[in-house]
Amino acid sequence: MNFKKYIIIAAVALLSSPSVYAQDSNTDTNSNTNSSSDSDIKPGGMFIEPMLTYQTGDVNVSYPAPLNDSKEDLKGFGLGLRFGVHVWESLFLGADGRFAKPNYDSSALNGDAASDSYDAGLTLGVQTPLYGIRVWGTYILTGSLNPEEIGGVDVKFNDLKGYRVGAGIYVKSVSINLEYQDATYDSTTIENAGPLSGNLDGIEGRNKSYIVSLSFPVTL
């Protein structure tokens, strides 16, 4: 993904915009002048944004013999938290962490199991002046996917790296969001599979998913 181009777009968007993060308890509700309204919008500050997520997607994996290549389906709920700073109520930058427990359905292992999944990255986004619409991109720095054992095989995917792009509509105090994720687990550990057990080089799992979420951005 061309992040330089994204940063340029973000900078252009530093114009007047709906104030997602300007929930200022010191606002004078009796004032209706333009100058007073402008003073309520701070040039910057910190925010926190908890979220509820639902992920649906797949992980494509090339296993060594005697296992076959596999397409692993992922579906399930999770939690997330974004924490960072905003500038002029338009540009926001923060750390983004996610934890989920999706169901992992493997074609190669001919079964499914619960799994633990986490990832963490950095997010750069823009609150546009159009109907509360927000857009952002996240660079995923790390992550893992650890399904429970299926048919005597216990595999864990590590070192997730990639990107996630998203858009949301801010209504009242809630943002309704849709994201697309494309990231790769750079290393794999087969924790239990007889002679195949151990850290195996050259096995990568590519995670392509859509994530629907409700998030709640609040100024600190």
C-alpha cells in the first residue's frame, strides 16, 4: 500500500470537519455565536476508542507433505482498542490492538476448532467533513493465530505483518465501521504433528478478511 500517498490525502483533509473527538464538557451551551462555537474545537488532544468486532475471511496456507495446501476459514467476534492523538478534529494517529476468538475451519486438516488471535499496529486516519465519514489505514506490526488441535495437528501462525484499510460513519457517539485486511503470518510453528513438529521455515499463511465493528471514540 502506498502510505506516502495516503499521508498526502490526510494532510489535505485538515480542513473544517465534524468534530468526532470534540466532546468538550466545558462548552457553553448558552452561546450561539460563531466565535464561541469555534473556540470549542481544540487544536488537538488524546483519544481512546474501544470497539466490538466481527471478522470473516480466510487464511491460505501451503503445508509440507503429507499435508495438502489449505484454505482455512475464519469467522468470529473480538475486541479492539485504539489509543492516540487527534489534530484539529480531522487527522488522527494511534496504536491499534485487537484480540479475537474466531472459529478456524481447515480443509487440509478436515475439521474446525476455536482459536485465539491478536494483532497490533499503527493507524493513520482522517475525519472528513462529509456526514461524519472517517477513513483510515493501519500497518500491522505483529500478531498471531493459534487454533486448538485438529485431528492430532496443532499449528500456530506467528509474526503477522500487512495492512488494514477501513471506513466508518460516526453517528451520535458510535462509529459504524467496515475494514479490509490483507496480512501474512511470516512464520509457523507446528506444535504437535509427529515428525513435523517444530518451527518450519517457508510456511506462510496469508490472512484476507473483512471486519465489521462498532467503536466508541472518546476524548481524554
